[in-house]
Amino acid sequence: MVALLAVDLGVRTGLALYGADGRLRWYRSHNFGDAARLRRGIPGVLATAPDVTDLVIEGGGQLARYWIDEARARGLAVRSVSAEEWRSRFFYPREHRSSEIAKGTADGLARKVIEWSGAKRPTSLRHDAAEAILVGLWGVLELGWLVTSPLDHSRNLV
């Protein structure tokens, strides 16, 4: 089995798991509280997704280094992407002029991916989980697991 885990990096981390068919399997947000607890928690997160072969991270710095080191120790392929790069793939320019606008756009698009994938609908969707969903979608498109984005039909993007 193969799977991709997408991470919207931060002490409050967004996570999204995609299967080899390019569909979202699950998503969530996890508040680690501080960098030390995040570092200690990464092996547990990866253990909940034993089929992961690829990790895509949005973010950088020391927090990214914790994820990258653990992923490489497990033999996972790691990619990083900037918010500007994945947003330019899915957002119209006007939709990421400000952080607040971008968060709202991410929420709406992530909900479309959730519906398309048949994943469990959220009672609430935190912006970090929504962004992890879109980071993961960017990743599966980059890897060729999907030929077209499920957002293409509704937004005429890509």
C-alpha cells in the first residue's frame, strides 16, 4: 500500500492522509502545545498511518526539520511546498491577497475535496486541517496519483 501524508506545519498542525487513488482518507488538526511535544509526537502520528510512503510539508524551520528527520529515518519520500506555490495551483489571485481571505477559500475548497473523496464530513473544519487537505491534493497531483484535480471541474483551474 502507498499513502501520502500532508502536513500544514505548526504547533497546531493540520494533517491529511491520501490513498494511492488520490482520494482523501482522513484529515484532522492536532494541537501539540509546543515544539518539544510536537517533536515527540511525530512518531505517533506516523504510526497511525503505516502505509505512508510520501510526506508533503507546508512550512519550514526547525518544526519542518523534526518531520523531515523522522520521515527520512522511516524511508519516506519528503517534499516541501510553500503556501504561495500550492495556493497558486488552486486559488484565484484575489483569493489569497490576505491571510483571512485565503483561510476562507481553503475552507470552501477543502470541503469540496472532502465531498469528492467521500471522506467523513466535518462538524467544524479548522483552517490548518483545510490547508493540509489542499497541500495533500497538491502532492498527489505532483506525484501523478491524480491526472486532474477534483477542483478543476468546479473552478476551471490547472
